[in-house]
Amino acid sequence: MQVFIAKSSRYLSIAIIVAMALALASVFATDGISGVLLSTPLVLTIVFGTLMLFWFPRVEVSENEVVIKNVIRTFKVPMQKIARIDTRWALAIYLGERQAHHQLVCNCTRKTHQHLR
């Protein structure tokens, strides 16, 4: 099984987590520990949301199916039903004539596109 994760979303997650750590450091410098204790729930909520939206989504490709794992839903598409896979801007899986799933989770390369066919 191969797992595809967008690198840009990982970089964005790291940048947001670093920004939140710097924000807590700034609050500590100005307001002390009481300010940090008041700000920590908001910062942890932002970090949790960032991880859920940008770090955890993935596309898993096995011999039998393509699994798209999102924050809310997981799509399982059997390989037999896939007519074509397009990865020009994002992952698009077509079943017959219609587009089944369009996912901004995986910025795969053309090489991957040929591999998935």
C-alpha cells in the first residue's frame, strides 16, 4: 500500500504550530504565566484544528482500492470502478463518465498518475 500526503499541508501545519508557540511566548513575556494559562485553550484548539485539517488527511492506494481519508469522511473506491485518475491540480477520481471524488489532499506527480492507472 502506498500513502500520499500533500507536503504543502505539512509545511502549513508546522508554520501554524510554530506561530502559536511564538504567540504563547509573547503572551508569557507581556502577561506572565496567568496570561499563558488563559491563552492556552485557544492555542490548543487552533493547533488541534490545524492538525485535523492539514496533517491527517491522506490518500491510500492499494491493489484493490483507493481510500481517501478526510477529516469527516472516508471514501473507498474499488480499483475496478475507476475509469481514470487525474492529478493535474489535485486528485480527481472518475467513475465511468462522471467525476467521483475531487480531493485537494494529495498533490501527486504525473509519475504517480501513470502508476495509479
